[in-house]
Amino acid sequence: MKSTLNVEFGGNQVESKEILAKAKAVWVDADGQARKVKDLKTVDLYVKPEENAVYYVFNGEETGSFALYE
């Protein structure tokens, strides 16, 4: 089964795979650590379009956020 999840709010639209790609980029580039995607075991994402934010929990412990729409 193929599926697509899109988030739309205030005239903006973003696909779920784009959100996950941004999260992976945040993981890799965090604090100049140059980590590898393969070291990311779990990703929990909480999308709040009204705040233009995606909140994340990486590997059950590291938290933060990034912009949903650029």
C-alpha cells in the first residue's frame, strides 16, 4: 500500500516525507556533531502547524524543534 500524508495550514502545504527529511537533517547537523542517520533509532514528531513548528524526540531523549514551513 502506498500512502501520502500532507499537512496543510494557512495556505502552506508540506508532505510528511519532507518533514522526516528535515528531522534527519537536524539530527545529522546538530551542534556540528556530524552524526550519521543510521545512529538515529527512533524519531517521534509532533506537528503544530499553528505554531509553524515540528517538535521532535530523537532516540527517546533528545528534544527540540524546527520550522514546519520555510
